[in-house]
Amino acid sequence: MNCSAFPTMITPFTQDNHIDTGAVRAMCDWYAEAGCGGIFTACQSSEIFNLSVAERVLLTKTVVDRAAEIAAAHPERPKMKIVASGHVSDTFEEQVYELLAVADTGIDTLILISNRMDIANTGDDAWIADTARLMNALPQISLGVYECPYPYKRLMSDRMLSFCAQSGRFAYMKDTCCDAALMAHRCELLRGTPMQLYNASAQTLLSSMRSGAAGYCGVMCNFHPALYAWLCSHFEQEPQKAELVQAFLGTAAFTESLAYPVTAKYHLREIAGLPLDSIVTRKRPQSDLREYDIECIRAMDLLARHMEEALIDHK
């Protein structure tokens, strides 16, 4: 089975609070070198609820263009797939406007946020009706759905998921249920359709891929993407190593409870050495990054590098 890792991309900002496009391009290079199969940009990690439509488009277009340049320079590698959302508005008209703007950047798949349809959460029928209306207003681009936790988490019911899968329009699902048994059930529902499930939960990643999930799409690819890429590519061929890598990834991912995305920006700039102008975020103050957070991230990185050297680079 061909599984792959999709980082949920952060948005780097300059010191004066503009999108740092140079850092965006460098991050694309870093993800590609790590072996990621794609990038999910204009997502919650990108702080889309704090970005204008123009900024969501700029971020996405920068990623699309850099991914194309990487593919042209490295034809021996599979081209990274770019999926993007930017879907935050409340009204139908505003949603169509922002989704069309993101779709026009040339992405592979346009991601709908599950809590933006039937915002009042009245039931499956209303959600399906709202989704069908959106689908009719969008071009014939590949679609996906994301169970974004903000402003509230709307998990996909069997009816909702089956509607998407059987429509033939949907290719991608970012699953945030964190329930291995439910993901196995969902993979069965999706079997034989174009729609694939990507798990956001590091703790359940290996079991979900063994049940048919197509890989990982989550925040921890901003820390050690090579390990996720390796697990996605090798979990069937090297099951014993896969268990060890999974044990590390599942434990390390508890750092998600720290000051993310400040922690990710700190890691990318201070540890990975990427040229981020700042670690500023719009979602939370930089002061949330405590010395405790830094020590945890540095310790995690030390173990991650050991895992890469011991299990990946020197087979």
C-alpha cells in the first residue's frame, strides 16, 4: 500500500507581521527532503482563521509554485501533492469566494472544513444539502474534507462520509477522531471509492494504516517529518522497526499540548535551521513559549535524530 505523510504547514511571519514567503519556500524544500508525499497548507496550523483571503491565497500559491520547482529539479522523485483549505467563513457566498480563490492557485485537492456546512449542527440531512450546494458552486476540482477542531469539531457520520465518497468528487479526508476502531470502520466505508483517509493522530497512525488509512496528516511533521515519511513507506516491509518508530512518534506527539504553533516555529528556526525571520504567530503570544517547552522540544529532537540515524539512514 502506498501511504504518505502530509505536514500541516505553519505560516511563517516576518517581524512586521507579513507572510514570510522566503521561509515558506524553504519549508517546502525541507518537507520534500524529508520524503513527505504532500503538504496540507491553508489549514488550522497555518492560522487560517487569522489570515485574510489574500494571505491564504498567497501562502497557497507560494507552496504550489515551489512544489512545481522542486518537481522540475528532481524528476526522479514523486511530485508532492498540495492540498489546501482556507475555508473559514460563515455564509455560503463568502465560502464560495474563498474556496474559488484557493482553488485557482493550482492545488491538487481543495479541502472543505466539516464544521462550515450546517454550521448550527442540526443533522446529516442539512450537512449533506449544504455540501451538495457547495460542490455545485465549485469547479470540477478534487475535493476533501477536514474535521477541523475549531470553532468546534464536527465528526463525519457514516451518512456524511458515504455521501462524499460515493459522489466521486472527494479524494481526501483529514480524520481527527483519534479512534483506531472508528478509522478502521471508515476505511471500510471508503474502500473502492476515490476517497482516502489520512490520520491526524500520531498515537494511532500505525494501526490506522494497517486498517487501510493512506497515511499521516498532522502537526508533528513540523518536527520530524522524515520519521513519518519512513513509517508511511516502510510499515509493511519492516514491521519490527515500524513498531519502534510508532512508539516514539506516539510518545513524542504528546508535545502537541505545548505552545503550538510557537513550538513548531521555534523548532524550524532554532533547531532545523530554516530561515524564519521570526517565531511570531497570530494565534498565541510568543511569551507562551516557556523554557519548559524549549527543553521538551530539544529533548524530542535529540531522540528523533537518534531514531533517524539508527533506523533509517543506517539500515
